[in-house]
Amino acid sequence: MAASSEIARTRRGPAPNLSLLEGAIERGGLHPFFHAKYSVETGRIVGAEALARIAGPQASLVSPGPYVELAERINRIDGLTLTMARNVAKYVLDFNKIADLPFAINISPISLSRPEFANQIASAIVESGLKCNQFMLEITEARDAQYGGKAFETMTALRAKGFGLAVDDFGAGTTNIDRLKQFPFTELKIDPVFTRLAMKEAFARAGLVSSVKLAKEIGLRVVAEGIETKAMLDFVTQAGVDQAQGFYLSTPMAPAEFSDLLRKR
């Protein structure tokens, strides 16, 4: 499928600085792109993940990774997340006119240490005219994520408000099946690195297949990320995943392009 014309302007960009971070949070410098999630059973779009892009120099859009890390260091991560949630919600209102689908927003494990975060992000969604149960919150595990003592309380509050909770980047970070049983997750997202490794190594393949089986036994939906070839899609389908996401299926798209994609679904 065709890549977004906007993606060509997206790059990692310069080292993060406070001015660009504040611009993203306060001055409209945070732009959502949307990456479709597909049912492996029907091949149809069943949702999407919202991916942030930061307004950089010379009208470029840059990867949010370094800015997320900066926001975490200076205690601005909740502000960044809430701005993203409000921006995404504005577009979802328009997308709902075409198809009423769930959308995912990434959050930092650090936010789980603040129980008030549940009310804050729920307010950002409800004030936009939407319901929390249309949103999945993906908790990144790419780094050595440590859940604080308030994590269970915060996650329980988020679930009570209707949000789904996903472990993102499973297989790349610290999450194991025990953590999945300890906290009220509803979805597991398999990291692309784990999938690629499973395509080449028997041990990784067995680990991925068993992880999918155990996750489904405890009632979690399973999504495979980073699907780049038909062989990868066939493998994760055989492994029992529910949904797939990756460049083989579609690329992250600017809102207008994603609207066009929804009309064709």
C-alpha cells in the first residue's frame, strides 16, 4: 500500500530541546499520525494506533522518542500525553462519521505512579465529546519499565473509566506473563523485533507462540506489530494472534489520508 506523503518529511531530527517540547505541549506542535490495525481473520481495519510527530525546524516532523525521554526526565510527560489525547480525540470525532473504531494512545509507565492521571486523561477524552471505552492506552515496555507502587491503583481506575490497557513492545522490554496476570491489562502487543527473531530462530519462535497462547488463556487480545511481509503475517496468524499492524498492511498516515483509507475499508 502507498506510503504517506507526509512520512517522507518525518525524521529523527536534532537533539531534543525544551523549546520544541513546550511547543509540542502548549503551541500546537504535536501532530498525530494513524497506523491501522487489521483483523487477521477478516483482513479488515479494526482500529488504529495514534503516533505522535513533533514539529521540528524548517517545517519538518520528527520522531517523538527523544522528546518523550526529555519529558519524562523533567516531569512533563503527563502534559505531553494529555495534549496528544486531546489532539487525537479531535480527529476521532471526524473518523467516527466514517467508521466507529477503537483508537490507541501511548502512555508512559511513569504516569502510572500518579493516580490523578486517570481522571486527567479521562477528562481530556470526555471533554472532546467521546467515551473512554473507544480508547486503548498502550504502556510502552521498550525501556526497563518499572511500575511504581501506585500502578495497580491507577490502572484499575483507568479500567473503571472504560479504557483498555495494552502492554506495548512485548518481547523487547521487561514484561513477562506474570506481570500480565498481576495488572488489569486487556491487550498484548508483540514487539517487531520479537517477531523478526521468531522468523529465524526456533527458540524465539517457541517463546512467541507460547506467549500468545498464555496471553489468550488469561483473556488478552494479542496484536503483532511490525508485519513487513506476507510470511510474517502468515506466521503470526498461525501463532494465533488476533490483529496485525505493519508496513505490509499499511503505513502510518496523516489524518486526511487515514480518512481516505477508512472510506475504502
